[in-house]
Amino acid sequence: MTDTIGADSATAVAGEAGTQIKTGLYIGGQERHTAATLDVADPGKPGVIVGRAASATPQDVDDAVAAAKAAYPAWSALSAPERAEQMRAALEGIADARDADAAILSQENGKIRFESWVDSLVFEIRWNLALMLADEVGTGKVLPVVPGIPVETTVSYQSLGVVTLIVPFNWPIAILGAALPHALLAGNTAIVKPPPSTPLALTRVVQRIAQKLPAGVLNVVTGKDENMSGLISNTDIAKVCFTGSVNGGKRIMEMASKSLTRVTLELGGNDAAIFLEDAILDDAHLDRIYAAVFDTTGQICMNAKRLYVHRSRLDELVAGLSARLDKAVIGYGLDEGTTMGPLHQSAQKAFVEDIIQEAKDAGADVREFGELPGGDLAGGNFLRPAIVVDPDPALRVVTQEQFGPVIPILPFDTEDEAIAAANDTWAGLCGSVWTADVDSANRVGGQLACGYVWVNDHGATRLDLRAPFGGMKQSGFGREQGIEGIRAFQDTRSIAHIDAAALAAQAH
């Protein structure tokens, strides 16, 4: 049987015998199916197709842009509180299909069911947090007359127009929540482009919301990347918000430059976690750093990618992580008891295997854990998690984003040495400082060249969803979340009125 996005899809659960998910495009308030489709593969079960998504043509893409453009004048003319009310109503019932969405996402992505469930939950939280800012959206300021400037100027905010939102495979629903509600609340209309390898669950979520908004305000287009250039290069696109790889961000920026379309880029990370000499390494803190490294099989941009630990605490940290890795259960994301699923793509599995082997060949202390699954999972994108103790800092396991279940642990002797090593990278997304001393945390954290710093924690689990989020250096630019995230989807307009009295006084 086939499960479509229609009225009965919310109750169907992927994974039932014979069940296959099918999603269409959603353009201008109408679902649209296409002759061509995308086969969505299960990364844990070789040869298994989870479902099929519509594959848009360039004309479909142009139609989506036209629909969003047509809806823009009426949507932008509403006040932010009026838009917020419609958005609040559109979100109602989003949790009703969360179990089904999570099961689908787990199969198309590979991550465990609970993480897929949280993926959807975070979207809802981010949406509601954005709505709490409705009264701030239109709040401008007045610049009064001052000596030498005989005008009073009102600075106000205005929306941009049609925006494109492109999200990656790893946390597609949650990541969309960092930008979509902010774009809509700011007065823009939107086109969502799900990742071609994990389009199913996200398309379902977006369409259910879009159906409750005015036609054309929210659209979703799935398909092959080569047919999607109109989502970036069309002159009616005002902005592109992209989350993905560094190379992907460079391509987006190059395409957008031809039409001077503005961009926000949230790209890869090579996050450093610094454990000072007084770091607390009890079970609670070790559980946090373990999750920060190995959640989603290491496939999160803000995961810790390099651990720098004071030499006196090296053995303790290695032992703590090893004890947790000994308990890791590698398996299928929907299976009870699985704690670590497969990597999403075979190419990424090959890359991670390669950098682990390079470390072994260089004589590094590489320790691998767990057992690979067999049966119908044999040949899936599974890897044994690994830690690499005191490797040469020039190895790729240190210099590149692993995006997999492997972590280098490097000792340091001085605080300055740790800060220099942490900043010696192409990336600047996040970082963390682990210490019992608040002043030390602020001192070290304040010197890290990245956009977000945790203290005694790291990773998406406790990201403050109210705070601006984004990277430095090649981790991208622009900010999402919070009022800063809304301003990223707005421009300013200044209206100046001459003050006659001030002008006359100036003349004298």
C-alpha cells in the first residue's frame, strides 16, 4: 500500500509490512504530484526503499516562486501579531502525527526513533518561541533632532519578499524551525526545499502547516538539486537561508551572487571542547560529553569534534568515554535498545573509515567499540564508534569535520595552549569549556572564535533556542533564532522629517 500526505496519512506508521510513504509538492495551496519521483533509501537496510517523493521540474520550481510572490502582498500587509495568530492556528495538532513522522524520519535518516521524535518536537518549540516575539517584530526607533542634524528620523523594519529555506538531512525538521517561523512572522512568504535523501517526514510536517495558511504563503518543493536552481537564481527570490556543508554553502553563495540575492549560511563545524584542570568529570558530565560527541552517530554540525583535555585529566576522560562506548548498541534506528544507528550515506561511511585508518597508519592510539549488526542490516552504513587518543594534530581526524562516530582526544599543558589549538581551525560554529570555576569559563570561552559557547555542556541537547545562533569563519554567517533571526529576514527603512525650528536655528 502507499501512504500519501492526505487526511489519513497522520495515522499511518511507516515500517508496517507493505507500507510505503509517498509525498508530493505543495504549491500555492495545492498538492501536486509529478511523473518522476525520488526513491528514498533506508541507510540501515541495503536495497530497501522507505518511500518516494515528488521530483519537481524547473517549471514546478518557477510555479512555487510565482505562488509565493502572489501571496506576499496580502501576507506582508498584516501586522506581526495578526500573522502570529494565523501561524499559531496553523501549528495546532502538529504533535498528533509525531510518532508516525518520527518512524518515517528514522528510516530515511538512520538515526534512532527517539532522536527523530525530538527532531519534530524542537520544531514546535522553535515555532512557539518565535511567536512570542510578535510584538517586537515591527518595533522601530526614532532618531531625534540633534545639533547639526535638523531632522527627526523614524527607522522601521520591512519584510524582504519570497525566501527559500534549504535544510540538511540530519535534523531537517528541527533545523527548519530555526528559520521558517521567523521568516513568516517577519512578513515573508516561503519555499521549503527538503533534502533529497530525507524529504518524506519534513514534507509531511510542512504541508500540514501550509494547508492552514493562506495559499502560497508556505510552499514545499522536493526534487533533484539540478532542477532547483530557480529557488536561488530567480530574481523574485529575496533571500536564501541554507544549512549544510561548507562546499554546499560556497555553491549557494556563488549562485546567489548572480542576482545579488542575500544569504544566511549555517555550515559545518569542527567544535572544540576544552577540559580545564579542574573540570568536573562525574557521571552527569561524562554523559553530557558522550552525547555531545556521539548523538546522531556524530552527524550534527554542533557536536563536539575535538576534545582538548588537561594532561592530568586525560586518562580519566578517556576511561569515562570508553565505559559509555562499551555499552553502545549499534543497530537499526527503530529497533528497541538501539543507541547508535547507521551513518546516513555510504560515502560518509567511507570517509570516516578512511580517516580512522589514516590515524591507525600514523601510529595513533585508536580504540574501537561495539559490534556491527548482521542479518538484513549487514552491508548497511554502520560503523563501530572510536576514540583516537593523543593523535598528531595534523591528522584529518583532527583537522576535518568527521561527521561520524569518532573523536580525537588531545592533551594540553597550559590554558593558552588549549585556546590556541581550539582556534586553529577553519571552523567557528560552537565550542565549550568544562571547569568548576565561573571566571575560568568566561575567560576561556570569551577567547574562542565561534558563535556559541557552552559551559560544562555541549551540543544540541541544551542549545538555548531563544539565543541567536550561527557561525564564524567558514562555519558561515548570519544568525538564526531570537529577534536577531527575525531581523535577518527584514530590511530597514528610514523616513526623515525636517524640523523647521531646528533648521531655522541652524541657519543662524
